Amino acid sequence: MANTDFSKIFFSSLTEINASLRKREYSAVELTKAFSDRLEEYGPKYNALAHSMRKQAIKKAKDVDDDLKIDRTRGPLQGIPFGVKDLLSVKAQPTTWGAKPYAAQVFDYDANIVKKLDKVGAILIGKLSMVELAGGGGYRFANASLTGPGLNPWDKSRWSGGSSSGPGAAVGAGLCTFALGSETSGSIITPSAYCGVTGLRPTYGLVSRHGAMALSWTLDKLGPICRTAEDCGYVLQVISGADPDDPGSAGKSFYYTPQFARKPQDLTIGYAPVDFEEYADPATRPAFKTALEVVKSQGYKFKEIEIPDFPFGAMTSTIIAAESASIFEDLIKSSKIDEMEDKRQIAGFKTALDTPAVEYLRAMRVRTLVQKAFHDFFYNNVDLLLVPSRTTVANKLTEPLDGSGAAPQPPRPKSRGLSGIIPAGNLAGLPAISVPCGFVDGLPIGISFVTKPFFENQLIAAGKLFQSATDWHKKTPALT
Amino acid sequence: MVTRRKLALLATVGVAAKVALAQAPPAPARAEGDADLETARQQARNNFQAIARVKLPRNVEPVTTFKA
């Protein structure tokens, strides 16, 4: 094979790369070495890399090349280099959960979704960094991580977002073709928006949690962070499915079927102008307005709506507190908790131990009402929701994330709009996709589509249609 | 008016309280003067109060085995 200029390939979609591999334009070994070199060079510069797996990856790539030589094809992920958030166990490799108390932790098994990706020939090239313990105690600063703050590929003085900070940065910087992240409340959507990539949070229970660090049993979800919505579809098809090892498994599979996507003319999108015009930071409003106009031009029916009225943030915080305190009880009661980086997070976990059962149960009872409200919402009102993924660009690294260092905020708009959709969607187990939709002073922003449980094909179709009319997802940062 | 019935009830409640205290796990040690801990505790209290304001019919059960 001729010498390949891989600089043109680092930001390609997985379908483009897979097609090139099948045409033998380059080998899986050459591709893996190129991506591993890039991940090892730039991963540490962006605090995105927890642990390189070059050696194992090249061995796997040789197997893939042997398969391709005899046309033993395993699907569109065959030969594709990917990374996983370092809360997914990989046999005999460090799995640190981003936290100093677990820096030497090694499991003797692979997480089930890692096994699934291996079976289809995808090539795991590295464990990617994350916020310590996925931020469950509530963290104040971006450096709440064993590997330091995730740095944004578009501006190193900015955060890559969390808690899937490594996956967001790695895909954004073209260090791997796709990554697996996780979301309890915002941790796929946020880094995807901040790093200018496409992230999909699946329906709760669609993707097995076996082998992933648990932060909150009833809120945790694993999902893909990719370059395109279509790529998310291919990855989700592989990683989804029933798993008896996961008590939260919904027992359902997902098949990516773009050929059956409903026409936009048959769908109603619910949105709230107040989200784009008032909740969004003033600097972002022109870009969000443009993005909204693109979606409106694509044939959907539109309906103005308002999110049901519940204390979504308070509920997710209480549920995460109670469940994480139980999961990490031994850590919190030991002195090892004080080894963690973020003081606010340490305090949050310690306080979580005092969560009264009756408060947790009240939150879980109100959650039943939330679930019913969104069920009624989608079956009586709209097919999709559309909302800014985040209302600001990525934070500066030195900014407190709790808003305490910010300038005084204007009064809150009277209408709720869809503000609170991140905790709300997670409480109700709803899937969402964030797609890049513009830039503000060189920093990416994203919009999210949200839909009812198990309708991921509808989300992916909406994201794909948006990406067919825009090129924000094709922009690439200049790394330093 | 204090009746024998009321006195008996008070005695029962008093015993029950003592038993409950004896059975309750010891409270975790708390660091004094820790601003982050106090912030976290206050935030937790705020959360509980916000959730308590939701009108919750008695027959609504918790989503303890959550399936979407």
C-alpha cells in the first residue's frame, strides 16, 4: 500500500474509514498505528488520555487485516479505532474511574459493550480520561480528575466538558474515530456540545452497564460520541441489546434503520423560543437562531411547548446522592475519599451518606409523575424536542462550574421553556442526540433533539438530516 | 385534660423513641468549620424542600425498578 497521508483521515467518519479499509487503501495496522501515535502525542496535551492500549490494538489490527484479506467482513465498525471512558473495565488494564483512590485498579474482565465492539472488529486504542467518579458528588472545578482538567480541542484555556471529558476531547481532536462515554445527567451531551462532536445518550436500559462504574443505578447510561449522527447509529447498533448481567437492562435491541425514517413532514418538533432567545447566553443567540432556522426549513411541523413543571435538578441530585452514597459507602467512610481532587465533590459524597431514605423515595415517587408527564407529552403533543444542548460555550478552566464566579445573572425568564431538559430527560430515561450547530468566537455549540424511549432511529434521522444541510460537524480544530 | 390513656401513650412513644435511637446507626463524624460540607448540606436541604413542594398523591409508588 502506498504511503497514506493519515492527516486527512483522522477526522473522517467511521463509514468513510471502513470503506477505505475494505478497498485496501491502507491496512488496519497502518491505521491503528497512525491513530495510536496521534492519541499518544496529543492525548496527554489535552488531558484526554488515561491509558494507551497501542500494543493490544496493533495485535487486534493484524487479526482484522487477516479477516479483510479473506473478505471475512464484520460490519462497518471493523478496523475502526476507538476509545472508551475510563469507567469501562478492560481486562488486565488500569480502570481508574478518573479518581486517585482507584488509580491502581485493574479488573479481570471486559465490560460487555467492550466485548461486543471487539467481536465486530473495532479496535480499542485507549482508555480516555474522565471527571473523578463521573462527578457524582458535585464538583466545582474542571480539574476534578486524576488526569487534570479535560482541555478543549478548540481552545486549551477552556474545558472539554464532563464527565466524559476525555471522550469528548479525543473525538473532537481526531484522536479516535469514536468513543464510548456515559451520562448520568449531562455527561455525554455536555462534552459533545463543547467539543463540536455528535453524542447520543440512549434510552435508559438499552445499552448494558455491566462492567461500567456505577454512579447511580437508575440514571447511568453508556453511549457513543462520534463525528456524525449516522456513526452514532452504527455504534449504538453494536453496543445495544439485552444483558442478563445488567439488572437495568430493558431487554431490547436497536437496529439502525435509516431506510424507515419518517419524513420530517410527518413529525412535530416541540421547542421553546425562550430557550434560544433568553436562556441562551447572549453571545450564542445569533448562532442558535441560525441553527433553528435550518431545522425549521427542513419540513417539520413546529409547536411551541413548555417543559412539565417539576424540580428536575433537585430530583437528580437527590437520587444520585442516595444511590452513589450506597455504591461508594466504603470509600466515603474511609480516609481515601480525601485523596480526591475536588473539595466540593468530597463534601458532596460525605453529605450524600446522610440522605434520608424518605427523601430518596420521595424523589423516586415524583419521578413516576415525571415519567408519566413525558409519556403524555410525547404521545399527545410532539415527536421530538429541540433545545440548545448547553446555553453557553465551554467554560474557562478557572471558572467555578457552579456559577459562583460568574457576573450577576439577569432575572430568569418567566417561561420555563425546555430549560431543565437534561435532568428531566435523564429522570425519564429519554434518549437525546447533540449535534454541532455553530461556533461562537471559535468555540462550538450544539443543539439537541430529544425523543421518547426507544425511538433512537428518529433522533439519528433528525441529526443526520441536520448534518446533511450544515457542515459544522466537519470543522476541525488546529491542535497544539 | 391529661388522662391515663394519654399518659400510657406518652410512655409508649418514649420507649419507642429510645429503641429507635438504640437501633439507629451512629451518625458519621462531621468535620467542624468545613465550608464545602456546609454548602453541600444546605444544597441537599434545598433539594429536599424543592421536591417536597410537589403535590404527590398517596398512591404514587417510587420507580425503584426503573425501566424506560
